[in-house]
Amino acid sequence: MTMAQGNFKIIDTSGQDGNPAVEFFNRRPAEAFAGCNGIHGRSAGSATAGTPGSDIRIRVGYSDAEPGLVQVTGEGAHTGRLWKIDRGEQLLLKASGGKGGNGGRGENGQAGGPGRPGRDASKYRAGEDGEDGGRGGDAGAGSDGADGAPGGNVYLTVHDDDTDLLLPLAYNVSGGQGGLSGDHGMPGEGGRGGRGGDSYAWSHGDRSGSMPGGRNGDNGPAGNPASRYLSAGRSAPHGSVQIRVIRGDLSEATYPGPYTLELVHFDVVDENHDGINEPGEHVLVHNIRVRNRGGMPTPSTRSIQLLIQGTQWLDPVMTEPVQVPFSIQAGQEVTVPGVLRALIRNEWTEKPVGTPLRVQQTLSLVAVFNERLNRPIPNFSAGVPLNIRYPLSLDAPTYLDCVAKGDKVRFKWAVHNDSSLAYGSDTQLRRACGTKLSDPQRFFALTYATAEQPDEAVDELDEAEPFSIVTIEQEFSVNDHVMEFSDGFLTLELLLADPRTGQMRSIQKHQMRMQISGVYHLSPDPSVLLVVNASTPNHAIHQIIELLRNRLHTKLDIFNLGLTGSYESPVTKRNVLASYTGRTVVVFANAFTYFGGEVRNPWDLLDAWETALLLKQGTSLLFANVADTCLQSLQDWARQATFPLPDLSSGGGGGGGDGQVAPSAKAAAVALRQAGPAAVATPSESESESESWGVPLRYPVSASLFGGIESAAVGSATAAAKTLTKQMPLRRFVAFPGPEVEAKAKAGTVVVFEGVPRTAKMLATVGYFGPSSPPNTNRIADYDMYFILSCLPFALRARMFWNAVGRLASCEASVLYAGVEGYLDLPMHAAPDSLLAVDDKVLQAIGLSLQFDLCDEIYCFTGTRPRFPDPIPVPEKLAQMPLTSLFFSLVPQLPQVTDVAQAQRLVSALGAVHALANPLSFWQWVKGSFSCCCGNRKGQLTAKLNEQILLAVDRACAAPDVAAAVRQAVMQRSVQVKAGIRASRGGGGSHKSFDRFGQTEVAAFASVSGVMVHDLTALQPVSTSMNKTQVDQHRHNHWAKQHMVGTLKTHAETQLKEMVNAEDAGDTEGAH
């Protein structure tokens, strides 16, 4: 039988496979009927053996009339048949024996039936015994596997000149495998014994009696298993291949199989013997050994040539093949004379910047009948790995990510010679090499560039010794015409002459991106500080510059961490944030690579406790563009900043000095409330640390009757924290045992330290700061603008709000900043009364941010328990709300609103305040009305705030009818806000907080789908207490963080000293 299968043509005379044994599986019940024995399982039938393969007889020849075709002529049973085998085909001669059939599995015996139950006893008879269970059926026997059949024989005749024609033939004369043995069935289980009858007892008057019950029947025996050993069928012997070769003298020789040529060994060397396989040079293959592991000699008249197999990187020299010797006998191994060559191709595409060439190819040889067949010998060579690379490599250059105008910067790089030969213009190879530094944008002045090529600096190496490293240094400075906060790019290339042409070529490239930064200047009476780093997007910096300088017309200082490595000001030599006390600090919070080391976040370098001092003094802090993955780290830092606990034991602070002493916890709370917020000073060189932090308050505590002083102090501190929360909800304190509280002590103190107030401004925004829209305008997105403006000082925003009341759209900057000193920054040569305008979007953002702050303060103040009675006296309530008090104190004395249309921002803000100050529902109104006289905090505050709102409307409006219309609009706005707050409860918002509803208004203002902002002052919303272990851990964490910052700062200072304005800077070369 002949068939085609893929690239195979097949002559198939294989025997038939035997049939498997018959198996029985009847659908009978698994258990016999009650009282019956189980049925025996039936045995499997017998498998049948395979049939033997038949012989194949063919003759192989070639016809010059059909070049490239192998012609196979049938003989014997195939007489008259002709098969033509093309170059891409093979002929499979298949005469395998049939496989034996698999044995069968015996049927399982049926389980015996259950025994019948006995009858119960009665008054006249005893209970009957249960019947024994039935016997299980015997297992059916499995059967043996059948034998396989022997393979047939292949008889092939070929002339001695045509033995190359055996190449496309394949053979399968395997004997049939024996069938697998079957399995015996499982014997049936014995039936369950029947239940014996129950006993019976009776009584009648003074007579009684009983009858015994029957016994339970025994379980029946299981059936017998089959015990005969089952065996698999025997595999049959293989057939044979007999190749009859007719020589030219008509003598014959018969062989038991064809020749099979395989590669045993070869050596690979590079062309210049430097141990590197480099693009552009040849790879050489020699000392080639082959073996004939077949059953007959290789052809004696037909040529077999060897070549290197071509690949993506290897281009074999086809004109230089080597010749395999003729007539290699079966089992003989011979050496092939000659050397093969293949050219390693040069790179044809650009590889990724900074990546050295590292390619692994498989070098293999191919044996080809190169005359009439032009056909390779299959499975000749498995191949060996060949690593392709250049002898030189370039380390990533050491450079700064950020440079400033006016600085002369030095950076360096290293060239490695990884080969065993020296390279350079003065070496024996005469292979020129070096590096080229190029500045395609011409942002930099390269110190060692030539006048002809001012944008390139080439360092040609005279000699790079074997296995050495050559270090090269260069200098540059930033051109004055380059725009600040743009990206400059330098390209560093490693050059090496081509081994064939001698032309210089680039073999590796690094690109250096450097941010061109401005130099930090401290403005007189500064307004806003922007902290950036080398990885801060330049477009975001320009957006903030355009917003603050051109739209808000205020001063903006920019401090770049990439230039300093720390927050130390080059002007004051202290924390740069300290120069902006009571002002605004915007930290662009993207992560950045810290001077070639690890990736850091801006807050990793910022002292949390120094920041707390600034927050307590009214400094606003915004972390913009925080990544989701870094948010948890920032929140941990913010928790550390909320309650600073400096160890002031040497100066009366942390509990070891005198400080302020109160007679009791209650007296301490009263003293703190009467003193007002702690007055902390900006740390300066003339002040001691304790003076900077302020003096904590202490009060005595004694050991309890059943507990020691430690538990008493911790309990008292916890109670003090709750009391302080009730009496001063917007101020936050931490209470903890003093240092004299020891296990054996009888008395000690509790120290109370004031932390950052709840009204402080410390926000973190996530995402946004995308490209400007429209392009090339540096126009900031409304979303980002809102949060920057929301972090302006509250007093400034409140003043601007009231100054702009009555303005429909924009407002002149001179009017907007009236009553505020130091913020308006007029352009150079501008008149003081210049009509610079602040646009309506900015005014809307300021008004919306005020709503947030006022509503948050009201919510935090009124939401603190207890409600009955409120420990805060009525006259003091508004005084404890600094933002609300300040806002209404700035209401202008002269009316500015002549029409209700001019009062939209006023209506929006006052309506939101009214909504939070008044009950949100009828039930809250009932509770507030009933409990106002009992001391309910919100109930008592409502009347005062409503009075302030109405007074503000009356003062702002020019006529009574206008005031009436504005009051009506305020009430409508209040109803809208209340409805929004109630609706936001399903979205996860607090049932009384403005926050969730306010975020929807910000999203609508900014035309975004959602707002991602985190109030970092709300992470620890109320006063707290700590035990001594927690205090020690709190202080240790801060110390460890500052120690790490000190280490990083030292590393940065070392790099800056070596690379910026270095006195001994120069172009040097040297091997290390």
C-alpha cells in the first residue's frame, strides 16, 4: 500500500494489529435479591495476535532526464510500480509487524443478597432469628495479552554509483509489541445478615411475662477471587533491511543498513585570536571529525561537502567548502581536512541605548551531497553555542541628572577591553578605538570640543591593554540661551574600527538625559516655594510657573532637590522650608533616582518634625502628583509629623526638665485651653531646641492602689487625651508618661505635648499633571490649579475672596491683593496701579477651597462628643474655630454687591457654611432645638454662625432688596448642599461631612470624573496617648530616618564636590 503523508511518501506492508479481548459488563443490580446468593462474574474473552509485516522489494536508480529526482522501482509484489522522490520529500518503507491485542478485564461478582429479618416476639412466641446473608458471586477472570507479529523485511538493490540515492529513504521494520495483560474482576461482597426479631414484655393485673427476641443473622461470605496469573503478550522480533550493492565489475555486496554520517567534533576560533567573536570578522572551524555509525560505507564516487550553517548572524563562505573523504567504512571515524569560514555580520539595526551587544548563536555544520541531489544529510550536527560580542564595552557614564546654568560639570565613564589583545592606534593590531560625546541640541558647551565640531568631543585611545579598564573624563557647562527646566541630551558612543575596512563604527551608545534647572533664589518676602527634582516633568513645572507668576501675579521660588541632594538652603544653610513660614510649599512628589543610587521620594529627605513646626505656624504643604504605590509611605511620614516628640530632657521638654506644671489633668486641660495654641518659633541658630519646640506641660500622677505607677500614668494619659479632645477638638495633643515614671517609683508625671492642629493644611493629590491644553501654552489643568490654590494661606484666600466679591469675572490684581502685603509681584517696570487681572477660574477655585476649609472646620468642631453638656462655654466656641472666625472678621465694611448676579461666589460659600452649621434633617432640627439649652455643641453654634452669615450678606450688599435676594440664594444653596451631603452617604461619605459632596463639586469644576486627594492631617484626627515604649519607638523611628537622610546627604555632597565646579577638572585617561 502506498500513501502520501506530509513530505513523506509511504510504501506500507505492515501487518494488522490484533483485536482486544471481549469484556462483559451487564446492567444487573449491584446486590442480589434478599435471601439470594450473588451471581458469578463472567471471564473476559481472549485477545488475538497481530499479523506479520510483508516484505518490500525495490530498486533505486537515477535518470539524468529528471535531475534531482530519486526513482524507486518496485519488485516482487510491487513489480510495475514507480515512485519519484523530489528534493523536499522522503520515502518511508514501512513493514512493521502488527501489535498484539490487549487482554480483557473480568466481570465483577455480584454482592450477595441481604438475609430476611426474623419476626418480632409476641405474648405467645419468642422472636425469630434473622436469616444469614447470601454468598457473594465469584470474580470473573481476566485474559492475557496477545503476541505481536514479526516485522517484514526490506530488500533494496542499488548500483555502487547510486548509493547517494539512499539518502531520502527511511525504514520501519519493527516487530509488533505484545498486548497488555488484562485484569481480574472483583469478587462480590457477602450479603448483610437479617435483623433478629425484637423481644416482647407484657403485664396484666398482678401477672407479667416476657418473650425473648431473635438473634441477628450472620453476614454472608464473599465470593472467590480469580487467582490465575495474567501475562502480557510477547513482542515480536524486528524485520531486517538488506541493501544489495552492485559494483561496476558486477560483483555484489549486501549490507544490513544504510550509512549514517554524523559530526563528532570540531574546533571554533576567531579570526584575530583575541578570544572574541566580533561582528565584521570571520569565525573559523577546523579539526573536524566525522563518524559513520550506519551499516554500510559512505559513497565512493559521490562528493559530500561540509559548510557552516547560515544564520541571522553567520554568513558562510560558500566558495570554501571542505570535502568529506570517500568510502568511510561502517563504524569508522575520520578527520576532514581543511578550514571552514563564516563572516559574522555587522549589526543591521539600532540596538537599545545603553545595551552592549550580547548575542548567542548556534554554530552548526551541514553535510551536503552537492552534485546531482544537492541535498543535506539529516541529523548531521547538533551545533555548539557561539557568543557574539565586541572586544570593548562601555560602562554607563557617571553623571548628574540635573545641572544648573553657570555650573561647570565633570563626568566620567570607563571603557573595558575584554579581549586578550591590546586595542588602539599605537598597538600591533592598529585597530583605532575611542569614545565620542555629542550634543545634537547644542545645549552645552563641551570643554574639549573642536572649533570645527563644537557639538562633539572625541577621545581616541592610544592603547587599551588586554583585560583592562580605561577611565575617561569630560567637562561641559550649560549654555546661557537654554531655557530653564528643559531636557538636554548628551550621547556617548564607543567607537571601534571595522576589522575589514578600518572605518570607525559605533558599537555601543549611552544617552544621558539632564534636566536644565534654574538656580534657587530666595525672594524678599517670599510667597510660594515649589520643590522639584530631576525627574519632575518639565511641563508640570512650567504650568505651575505660568499659574503663579502670570495668572496669580505672585512670587514663586523653585528649589531643585536634584541640585542639592537635601532640603538645605544654599542661602540660609538651613531647611529651605523654614524661609516660607506661614506661606505655601508645593512639593512635586514624584519618585526620582537619588544621585545614581536608589529611587527615593521627596519626603524621604524631609524632616517630619521640622515640618510639623512649620505646619503649626500656618505653613501650607501640598504633595502633588503622588503615585498610588507611594501613598502609604507618605501617610506613614505624615503620621510621624502629626505628633512631634523631640527629646528635650536637657532643656525641660520631654519630661526631664521643669517646664510648665499643672496640679492635675483637669487643670492641665484648662491651662492649655486658656493659653490658646502653643506659640512655636521658627528654629534658628540663636534659639535652643526647646525654645523652638515650645515648652510642654506636665502634671503629677501617683501609683494606684492595685497597679504600679506605669499603668497609672498610661491610664491618666489616655483619660487626659480624651478630655483634651472634648475641650479642644481642633487642637491635637499627645500625652505620655514622663521619664521619671519607673517600675519602682511611687509618683511621676504625665507630659502633654501639642501636635499639629486639625486645621493645618497638608494635602496629597494623586495623578494628573498631564500635558498642557491647548498645547504649547503651559496652561495648567483646572484640577491641578485648584489644589495648588487651595494651599495658599487661608488668611490670603479669605482676603482675596472678600476683595473679589461683586466682581462678575476677572478681578484686578491690585484690588485682589488689597490689604495683603508682599504677595503681589508686578512685572519689571510695571506701574503700581497696573491693570493686571486675575481670571475667573482662579477666583472660583479660591472660593471653592474656602468652602472646603470652613465646612471641614465646622464638621470637625461640632462632630466631637460629648454633646450634653458641652464643656466649651458658648462665648468660646467661635474663638476655637480660627478659620471661621478669621473669615467673617474680614467681611468688608463697604458694600460691593449691587446685583445678585454679582454674588455667585459669595452665595456658594455662605450657603455651604449655612448647610454645615444647621441641621441636615428634620430629626437633627428637633434634637438641636431641644438640646440647645442643654449644651449641645452644634445647637449652640448654629445661631452664632447664622448671625455671622446674615451680617456678612448685609455688609456686602449695597441695598436691602439686593441683600434679601442674596439671603434667599444662600438658603437655596444651603438646601442644595444638604441634599448633596445626604446623597453622598451611599458613596462612602460621612453622614454629616461636606467632603464627599465637595469633591463632586471640585470634579465638576475641573471637568474630571473623580477627585483623588488625601488630607494628611486627618490620618490621626484627635488627641492621643502613648506609653513609654511607643514614645521611644516614635523617637527612634525619627532618629533612624534622620540618620538615613544624613548618610544620603553625605553621598550627594561627595558627588557634587567631585562633579560640579571641581578645581582639578580635566580630561584624563588611565587604566585601573
